[in-house]
Amino acid sequence: MVKPVAEKIKSRTRKIPEKYIREIVNGKPYYYKGYKSVLNGSKQIEEIMGSSSLQSYLVGLIYGILFSKINRKNYTITTNETGLHLGHKNNLSTDIGIFLKEKVILSDNYFEVAPEVAIEVDVKIDTEDLDYVFSKSEEMMNFGTQKILWVITKHRKIMVFSKNTPTQVFDWNNDIAVMEGITLNLQQLLDDEGVDTLGV
């Protein structure tokens, strides 16, 4: 009698294409929010790479007010997913970055200096936990960023990460210090713009 030979079934893990990676933090890849929908064919890749209307509006609003307030002789302010190369396997981006102008070299490559201040609007990678937020903020501060403001639209909160200071969470109707002499009150900005209803 011939005994059946048990076949070993090797589990295969589908490799996720690099084009779906939005950021690499300390060697760990983080993927665009919604990338699984592209993999299963229910969405096109272009549908997951853009910002929502709310995110785009808030980034533009914050950038505009800060551009008018910072000392542009000393600082350079950037937006449009500013790329940051922190080192090997550390490639990040930020919605708004404020850099010391004397350190900035403009080129076709990512910035290789840390922004003094970074501002993020929402989480744009595929995760439901805060590991990404804390890991990215810690890496940026290790790189030299002094302060990171993270706007969470769903809860109308702003998380503030600063070197040598405990992490703080504010309602976005508070005056929040961005840098010396400059504060941000997001609710006041929205009121001034006549924006009463947001999709949050």
C-alpha cells in the first residue's frame, strides 16, 4: 500500500510594489492609505495619492498665514509634500516645513537638513494606530526638527511634539505656538475665512 506523501504548502506573501510606499521611517515602509484597494482592483493608484479637499484646504490656509508672518529673510517655508532625506532608509515628507534659510540648498533632491518646524495635516498612510505618528515625529526630532504640529481633523485636535517637552494635545481653537512670536489658532482662521462646516 502506497502511503500518500504529505505536501508541504509554502505560504507565499505577496510583495507590495515600492510605488505604494509613501514614507520610510527608520527602515520601516509605510504605505499610502487605500493601497489595498488598488491591489484588489477597486481603485486606481491616482485615487489614493492625492490629498482630500479638506486636507488641501487646511494645508493651504496654514501655509498662507505662516508665509505672511515668518521672517523670510531668515526662514524658508515650503509645502507640497516636502521631501526629507534623513539618512539610510529614512525618507519622509511633510505638509509644511519651516527651514533656517542659511542651511537650505535648493536642488532636484530631497532636503538633507531638518526643518525647524514641521506641520502635518492628518495621517495619509495605511494605519489605524499612532505608532506611525510617534515614530515619524521621533525620527524628525532626532534629525534636528524642533517642533512638529500634527493636525487631526477628525477630532479637531492638534498634537504638538517638541524636543525636551512632553507631547501635548490641544483643541484646535487654542492659540498654539508655532515658533517665537507666531501662534496658530485654526478655528479662528476658519472663522475668518467664513468656513462654518467641514466634512469632519
